[in-house]
Amino acid sequence: MNNLNTHSDLELWRLVKEKNRAAFEILYKKYWESSYTTVYWLLLDQESAKDIVQELFVDLWVKRDQINISATFEGYLKIALRNRVFSYIKSAARQKVRTEGMKRDADAVAITAQEIYNEKELRKLFRAEVEKLPPKMKEILVLNIEDGLPVREIAQKLTLSEQTVRNQLSNSIKRVRAGLECYRLLSIIMMIYLYYIS
């Protein structure tokens, strides 16, 4: 196990394809928290976020022979999570259409962000809301989203408890989402575009 910890992600994935469970466990532990946190921010639903991330990792193991990763493991995860979140949103939209008895096509509800705003305008909207956050809350959000630091490292860097960091992150995303409420699903789709698509 110690030797495996020195391997790169792609080297670990090659071992996973050879049915090496220890290598898979290292990748799982390395990326589960950040994957869950990002999906949770997009949906603000703990159970759905856990399900989406857990199902992805299960599929990674079960379908390992079919999955070829040539760039980066992290990049593959981002795209896979993006697709699953989009699918979740579309499925939820269809369910809402059925529940409310609406007759229009559910896919219209899940209109993509590019059909409404270009990326520059979306980033401007998001940035405007981030700038409204209290200084410490803003700093923690930026460290996590833009610098990619997990909760543990942010807590160490700012000399805060991990729970305080989690609370600040949760509150910050709620504020940003509230500021974008008038855009409804656009706020969710926007964040996927800004932080999943490289």
C-alpha cells in the first residue's frame, strides 16, 4: 500500500484495470470528498450527491475494463460527474413535468446555459454574487473552488476547524444560489459549466 501511494493517478488506474483493489481504494479516498462536495453544491441535496458520486465509483470499478483514461483521472471524473449531474437535473425536470401535469417537453426545462448566456456572461453573474460574500466566507469558497483545496487543507491553512470550513462553504453556496434564484436551473447549469468544463 505504501508503494502504491507513490504512484501517479494514471499508474493507479492501470492497476485498477488489472483488478487491484488497493489502487482503487487510493483513488476513491483521494477524490471522493471533493467529488461529493462539488455535486452537493450543485444540487444542495446530500443524499442525491452521495448517490451520484457513489454510483460513479461503483461503475468505475465494475466497468474498469471498458474505461480508458488517457489524459488525467481527475479530468475524467469531472466530465463523468458533469454528465451525471446533467442527467439528474433532466430526470428531475421530467418528473416535475409529469407531477404537475404539464404537456411540454421536459428537455425544454433543462435548456443548456450556452443557449441563454455565453460563458463570459455566466462567469460575470457568478463573480458578482461571490463578491457580495463576507471576506472570510469568500476566501474559503475561492480556496475550495478555484484552488481545489479540500476541507482539511483549507482548515489547516486558515487555522480553522474542519466543521467551520464546511459551514462556511455551505453558507456561501446557499448565498450565491439565492442571488441567482431568478435564473432557476440556470444557476445550477452555470456552475457546472464554470467548474466542470476545462
